[in-house]
Amino acid sequence: MKIAFVGKGGSGKTTLSSLFIRHLAANEAPVVAVDADINQHLGAALGLAEDDAAALPALGAHLPLIKEYLRGSNPRIASADMMIKTTPPGRGSRLLRVTEDNPVYEACARTVLLDGEPVRLMATGPFTEADLGVACYHSKVGAVELCLNHLVDGPDEYVVVDMTAGSDSFASGMFTRFDVTFLVAEPTRKGVSVYRQYKDYARDFGVALKVVGNKVQGPEDIEFLQDEVGEDLLVTVGHSDWVRAMEKGRPASFELLEATNRFALQSLQDAADDSYAHRDWDRYTEQMVSFHLKNAESWGNAKTGADLADQVDPGFVLREGLDALGAFDGGAGVEEIVSPRPQSPRPAPQPA
């Protein structure tokens, strides 16, 4: 299942995403962790030394390799250069799995041991000197979106993404790639402002949004969050001596995390498991296609000089049971198992 952590800057989303990753690893669950924030702090929160965190390979720097691998033998994609961040998979595309070894992970992921349990860590990478003044950070997270679109995840497998602060993730279709989005909010007016933005933007897309109250000091803080976000409030987290020690670079064994906070993390896992159990693979694929067609019409066709709507495989639905090249395991063809899905109509051109 795919899980996002979002929130305003300073809300504690990176700290909470790192705690959730540690919780999953302690339960021996397979985890791919992705730092998709413009401020690359997830590696350090998972215990990497500053130099090691800075040395993580940047997904954006390996975009040509990622595209070439994922393209596979898909006849609808003439070359890797024709792929954009929203290009959907089809028959012949190579798909990613959480637990497999592949060239993308080899180039872009590093294994971090958390109390002896391995976690794959990937990072979009920071701005380079060449990017300053000429590049938008959303160009960096395009590699993450492409990988998520081609990733077949199963139950008891977790992809945890620490997203960029605020509501910037709505600048792409990536916000629909997650089974659940945990919005970390402090008990302040500013703390819940991003929640309101997310709630409004996500309303028409079936996004499962749960609020995690952070830095809660007492009943008044809990009451404030309940009044502001209602039933979307999943759990609250207060002060943690374990976290304070971690932020100083001296974490104790994770089993010593306070019981109340361990309970909160288990509540997050339960909510994620429940959301994945209700995933609609057809809708998941349709949303992927819809955003691709919008991007193609808006800028992709002009950039590549091709009609990128032709990349959509109208009979393909991403779902469990697909093999590495987009066909179903067990010898049955896609046509026998996947009912044809009409190609989504192209959006009408907007007046200038």
C-alpha cells in the first residue's frame, strides 16, 4: 500500500513519517521509504549521518534510466524520451515491486538498517546549482510519480512517501496515488490551514485523508483539533523523550518508544491497511490516465512533438497479479482477465 505524509513546514511530518517507517520495520514489514520533500531530512530522521544522507542518489538524476527500464517492450511508447512523469503503464511496461531487486532500486535506493531491519530509502534529491532560478521542484518529483504509477504493491507491503510541505503536491496527480494520506497538523489555526486546502482539493478524487494531531499538550489541544477537523482526526501525538533523543542523534532502541506513541503508530498502520483493502484498481488506473491526458494536452504533446494520448492502453488495468511486463501470472492473457476499459476522453482545449 502507498502512504503519504503531508503537512505545513515544521508540523513534524518528517519525524512522524520516520517513526511510522521504524514501526513498520519493527514489525518486519517490507518498506520502501521515499523522501519527496524539497528539504531532504528523512534520511537523517532514519538515523543516517549527515554525509550519508547527502550522498543518497537522486531519483531525478536517474530519470533516463528509470524511463528506459519502465518502458520495457510497451509498443505504445516509441522511446524513453517520449515518456513524461504521468505516462501510464500498459502491456509490455516493466512494473516495480516492493520486495524485488531491479535496476531502478540498484541505482536509486539505499538500504538503511533500523534496529537490524532493512528499509529501502529513495530520495528525489535537492536543488542543484544548475536548477537555481530556472527549475521548479515539481520537475524533481516527476521521477517519484513515474515510479508510483508503475508500482504494483500488495497487502502487508508499504511505500511511505514524505511529501513536500503544504499543498504543493496538488500540482501533479501524485496525490491520487496513495491509499491514505496522513496530514500532520499542530493544534493551531496555521496548523489546520493545510488540512482545509487538502480537504477542498481532494474532495472530488476519493482521497482518504486522515489527520494526525502533533505536538499535543493536553485535552484543550485535542478538543481544538476535533472542532476543526471533525471525524478526520485519527490520532494525536504528544511529547516524546525518545524522539528528542533521536533528534540529537542518540536514539534508543525503538522498542523503548513510549507506549502511547506506539499505540498511535499502530492506529496509522490499521488505517492504511483498511484503506488498501478498499482500493478500487479500476478507478486507480482511470485517475492515472486522466492526469496523463491533462498533462499531455497542457504541455507534454508540445514538449515531445507527439500525441501522448496514444500511450494509453485502453484494455489495461494496473492490479495485483500482474507479472513484470504487465501480463497476468499463470499463463492467462490480460484480455482474458481484464475487461476492456474505454479510453478516457481527452480534455477539451482551454481558451487562452
